[in-house]
Amino acid sequence: MDTLRIYIGWDSREDIAFQVAKQSLEKHASIPVEVIAIKLPDLVDQGLYTREVDPLASTEFTYSRFLVPHLAGYTGWAVFVDCDFLFFGDVAELQEYMDPKYAVRCVHHDYRPKETTKMDGVPQSAYPRKNWSSFMLFNCAHPSTRQLTPEVVNRESGAYLHRMQWAQDDEIGELPTGWNWLEGHYAKPETGYPQAVHHTRGGPWFKEWQSVDYAAEWLAEAAEYEAKVKTG
């Protein structure tokens, strides 16, 4: 693999979350990576995204994440990840999970959120395979993945997309829990760090969420990013 394409969801309300996810991912990567922001206004301008606004959608990339195989030209492998991640692991490790028999690989959470609202007041909902789609390793050339055309992504329900009904169950491979470690749900490892911490309840970019696990590490990463911006 020459370069691993990483698509990170971008939300206009949480740019700093995107920047920290991107910086921490690139910092730990030992292979070339290309990080691409999934920006809804750009996809709308290109005519790739035509869905009506969904009041229940918690982010601007709730549905557009499923355009990744199309954006990648239905070739090779690509990663989608939410913006509320902090990376400690090397994405080069994902290469060992690139088995062509799978359409997609992800952490198979059994997740039932305790909170009734998300970090910015959006109602929290529970559904099968919740959070599976927040970190996906796509086999973009797989026949099932190729079904994710812009027409399908714009037409189909959230349940169809997020529950990965576009693939057969045996085509949805697993990734180790550390690649989508849900803060507040999983116990912290006794030593070391998860590969990727997901602040799905609320992240340290909100003042009321600065006591969550790995908040200090996130804030340090954010300070490093902001210092780089100031110095040009």
C-alpha cells in the first residue's frame, strides 16, 4: 500500500475536534496517509449529497460517511472515522485486517448508551450495531461496498446505512476494540493506551466534558495544534 486514505467527518461546530483527530492520527502513523475531511457543504456543492436535513442527525456527517467508497473511486482500502477521536495507535496496524473477503471491518460494539442526550444536547438513541459505523475500514472494491452509490446513500434510511444492511453479516469483519474505544463504556487498559479513543459521550472541547478519560491528553494535543496555527 502506497498511501492509506483516511476520511474524517468534519462538523462546523467541532473543527478543533477534527484537527486533533487528524494531528494525532498523523503523528503516530508510520506509513503515508492522506487525511480527507468529509465536509457536507462541499459534497452538496458537488451534487453528491442531496438528502433533506434530518433533525435527528447528530453530526453533519451522519449519512455522508457512507460516500467514502465512492469518493475513493471504489478501489483499494479506506478508513472513515468520526471527528471525536484521539489517536494513540499506528494506523499501519490496520493493514493486517485488509482481508478481501470482507466488505467492511469495524469494532462490533454491544453498546447501550446510559445518557439520554449527546454532548451538544442532541437526543441520544439506541439501535442495533450502534457506533459500528463511527470507525470503518472499507474494502472499497468489494461488491457489497460498491452498492454504496450516491443514489443509495441519499435514498436509503439511516437504519439501512448504519446497521450495514448493504453487506451480508459474514462480510462485516471485526477490528480490535482498541480501534474504537468508547470513553465511558470500556474500562481503561492497565498499561498503555487504546489505539483510538472515541469521546462519543462528550469531548474535552466542551468545558463540561473536561473530566472524561484521556481529557488531559486531548487538551495537550489541542494546545499543540493551536500553537502551530499561531506560529504559522
